[in-house]
Amino acid sequence: MSQKTSVSSDQSTAKPLAAGRHGERISTLISSKRAKIDRQIGLELFRDMTLGRRFEDKCAEMYYRGKMFGFVHLYNGQEAVSTGVIGAMKRQHDWFCSTYRDHVHALSAGVPAREVMSELFGKETGCSKGRGGSMHLFSQEHHLLGGFAFIGEGIPIALGAAFTSRYKRDALGDASSNAVTAAFFGDGTCNNGQFFECLNMAQLWQLPILFVVENNKWAIGMAHERATSEPEIWQKAAAFGMAGEEVDGMDVLAVRAATQRAIKRARAGEGPTLLECLTYRFRGHSLADPDELRAEEEKQFWAKRDPIKALEKDLTSDSLVRADELRAIEKEIDAEINDCVEFALAAAEPNPKELTRYIWAED
Amino acid sequence: MAGTLLFNALRDAIDEEMARDSLVCVMGEDVGQYGGSYKVTKDLYEKYGELRVLDTPIAENSFTGMAVGAAMTGLRPIVEGMNMGFLLLAFNQISNNMGMLRYTSGGNFTIPTVVRGPGGVGRQLGAEHSQRLEAYFHAVPGIKIVACSTPTNAKGLMKAAIRDNNPVLFFEHVLLYNLIEELPEGDYVCALDQADLVREGKDVTILTYSRMRQHCLKAVEQLETDGIDVELIDLISLKPFDMETIVRSIRKTHRVIVVEECMKTGGIGAELIALITEQCFDELDARPIRLSSQDIPTPYNGKLENFTIIQPHQIVEAAQQIVLKGL
């Protein structure tokens, strides 16, 4: 225990940068290779990120109003990752695998907001028919392999989807089988065995998979630097002979460019990539988290890097779009979110007579 | 026609199903080039190639999860637990994802997978290699559990398990791989949910599974000479139990003994007897008897190991007691 005390006092007295090493890393990161986009893509990225942000804000409101229950983990601040990665992939063709913080990945993958909100309200119209809840969003139609609530357990699932792509191509001779799987997880997961085991197998078999680490520095209350011997997660790829890349996770164009490079390799049969996105969650771990450990200065540091504001600045300063067009999108999003809440509130709950349905494949 | 060894019956089943359906694949430790630690996948690597018979690194939780992901996206994987005990390391993937995911996904995905391998108490393999995981996995929702016991049912059940669209935990027994028997001709399957009425009788029902079937058969021979007429049922399906067959038998004999290799506490027999007392309490003329392994890690010493699991003479004594003394 004495060692633990000395570590924490070291941290409090050393005071490097307000945001610590995580902040230093993003400050010194050079995003030289950002994606070039046209006006249409720019609007789509803005729309997707805004939908994610406002959907989550509405979730918080609904939770505090007692409409939503259980553990609810919001994605605010990390939108550039979901939009940057999924937006660079093919929806309903590629596969996506998420964690307990899965609402926005589901939305980016194309699951309708009505279905996601219904699921959070436990309704039959939810994408998991009200059986899954916030941490277990699934959609076969939209190739969402799931929200997985235990740390690391989604990575082998994603590996299996990538294995299927290769199996169909090389064992069954289907040359059109080129789906890539994106597995999303956080910094805390990178100390778990399934992360290392799956990196090994993915590289060994050259599977078409993209490991996306959303390094938001905090695993609930465990700071990344206190949990890992090597905080630069992307460097762990080298141990497996895998391509690894560090990217500004608050910059959707940087994430998009890195994803495009990784997807190109994966589709060409050139194997997996470990992509570490440096990001930050603007809210606590879940809505039940008192969020007492993160310093105000640190939160301010990251708030200044709000990925949606950054994209707006990019789009308007390049004169790709006008600010009033973005305001119009925000209005549309607000209407969509109000609609999905109304829809979910009015939707039927699952029929208790169907309590045991979906246990078996035939049912 | 020469008989077929049980491990070859399993091999034939997998071979035939892989030939029948190109989505069927095998993954696990040493299943490929090595042919499986008990040779259940011998020569399949050469026949079907390295992707369909995939040698995995020693990473049970991850390759089991990979099978789930592959099943969700269209394949029909068979996972081999080199020793079923190793699958304790895959408990999370088997429970959370293989078993529960279809339900939590509201029916979005199906998980057609078979997890198979050798379990049970062998000959002085030590505690970790002598486990009976069927009881540990029994409470997991969404999983079927079967235990084969003869070459004939091994082949028919394996084929049925591979064709089933649900996850099936398929227990083989290390000491049964060399059982030999002539197999039925042609393509046949055995129902995954039906018990096998091994011997009809009127005095007492003995319920058993896996290797204990052999011990029970030995006991039945002895009991015949004592004039005790045993109805012997091999459960085959450990989840769900074939309660129809079981209850029908107890209505006839009014006495029941469960003979199992798993430990007594929280065992298969515990659940079975609870169900029997719930469903046909009034039919019982004597208290049900459970003959189970001792609640201890299986010791290495051969003599102690024999005392850990049930022996035929104990089955004989229990049957004599319940039939002759009505106790």
C-alpha cells in the first residue's frame, strides 16, 4: 500500500502538463495525413457526429428523468472515432463490434435512432427487442456484432467475423468476400489477455480486422498510466509484427485517413492494423459514476479539443460548407431525436408471454 | 464387417458433415497437423485444408470466442477442447456469448457451434485433467449438453450436434475412445434430446450417462443373478433432460438411482432428482439414491482415484438396498 500512496503523491506533486502524459501525447502528435474530403462527405461526417452527441445528451436527460435504467455509458467526446472509422467503411457489408459504450457505434453503423432509443427504454421495437439494453445492442441487418459488456470479450467475436471473411474467400473460393471487421475497445482492455491473444491470431492468419483502441485515458477510475507498463498502445502491434498507428482521436479526418489506410490493407489481404485513437470522454464512465478522480484542468484541456467543433472549423474555414447549413443539420438531428424518443416512449414493451423466446434458434 | 472405435466414429461423423456442408469447420489446439490429441480429427487437415481444420494457438477463451463470431457470421464451427477441463479458461465466451447472445440480441444472431472434447476421470491424470464440466456448465442458458457413450451414439449425436443451429456442448470420455462396435450403415443421426433406454426392467430405474453406463452394465449383470430387474437409462441429453422417458420409467419401477461421475454437490444428479421429486414424487416408493463422485479434486494415486468415483459394486449394493430392503 505504501507504494501505491507514493505513486499517487508523485503524480500530484510532479504536475507535468495539466492533462498528463495522455495530453502531452496528443499535443505533440502530428496529424500529417488527414483525409481529403468533399462537401458531401463533410456534411455526412458532421451529421453523424452531431447525431451521436445529441443522442447521448438526450440519453442523460432520459436517465435522470427515470425513463432509462441500468448502466448507461455515454460516448460524448469520442465521436470522431466512431464516425471516422465507420464512416470510412462499408455499412451493411463490413462488420462492427462494440463494447458497453455502444450507442454511437450503432448509430454510425446505420441502426435507426428509433431502434436504439427503444432498446434503451426496454421496448419490443428495440434493436435487441428490449432483451439486451444499453450494453447489448445488436443488429444483424446493420452488421453490428454487438455491444459486449465484459472487457475484451468482443475482440474474439470480431476476430471470428474476420475469420469468416477469409474463410469464405480462401476456403470457399468466394473472391467477393472482402468484408473487414472493426473491433472497438478502450485503453483498459489493452491489459487483458484477449487483446494480446487476438492480435497474435489476427496477424498470424492475416485476418481482415481493424483493432480500434479508443484510449480515453480512464478505465472508470483507473488512469491509463497506472494500469499499463507501456502507455503507447499502438506500439504493442510491433510485438506481433503488425501495423500499428497512433492517431488524434479528436480529429475525425485523421481517424478517417488512418482507417482508410488500414481498410485498404485489410481488403487486399495484407492483414490487420492496431489503431490507437487518443481521445477523451466528456462525461463520467457511466451515468452512475460520480467522476471524482479526473481533474478539472484535464477536462478543460480536452473540452478545447471538442471533435465536432474542430470539424466545423475545418469545414467552414475551407469554405466547403456554410455555418447555416450545419445549423440546419443540427435542427434536423434534434427533430430526429425528439421523434425517436416519442417513438420509444409510445412503443410496446415485450410481451411477457415471450419471456423465454430467443433462447433457441428455432424460437 | 469390422467394428469401429469410438474416436473413429466421431471422426467419421465430422468428416461426413464437413463433406456435406462446406461451412462446417474445426478449430482448436493440435486439431490439424497433429490430428487431435485423441485423433478425432486425424487426416482431416490434409483433406480439408488449414482453414477448415484450424490449428489455433493455446488461447482457449479467444479461439472459443472466435468460433462464436464465426458462427454469428455464417460458419458452423466445431471447437475442440483438447481436454474439456481447459475450457474453464473459455467459460466466459461459452456462457456470455455462446449461451446468452442469441437471447440478449433479441434473436438477431444464431450460434451454431459444437464444443467437444474429452472429459471425465481417466487413469491417474491428476485433478486438472479429470474434470466433469457438465455440472459447471449446466446452469448456462441457451446451451444443449450431450454426453456420448457408445460408438453408435457418438457418431449419430455428433452429426446431429453439427447440424443443430444451437450451441451444443458435446462430452466425450477419455476412457471410452477405444470402445468398439459395428455402426449402422449409411447416414444416420441420433436425437440430441432423447435418452437411451438401454435395458428394460421393472424393479428399479438407474439413470446414468457417459462412462458410468459401462459400470452400470456390469452392475446389471450381477443384479440379474440376484433376480433384480433393472431398467437402465442412459440420459444422453444432460440439458434438457428427457423427462418424458425418465418419468415414464419411474411410474413403472417406483424406484430411482442416479449414477454419475460428476461431484455430488451441484451435480447432474442433484438437478435430476430435484426434477423427479417435483414431477413424480407420489410415484416413488423409496427415497431416490444418488451415487456420485466424492466432492474432492481427483487424486493422482490410483487407489484413491478409484475411491473417488463410483464402482460397479456400489451400484449393486444400492440397487439391492432399494429393491430388497425398500430403503
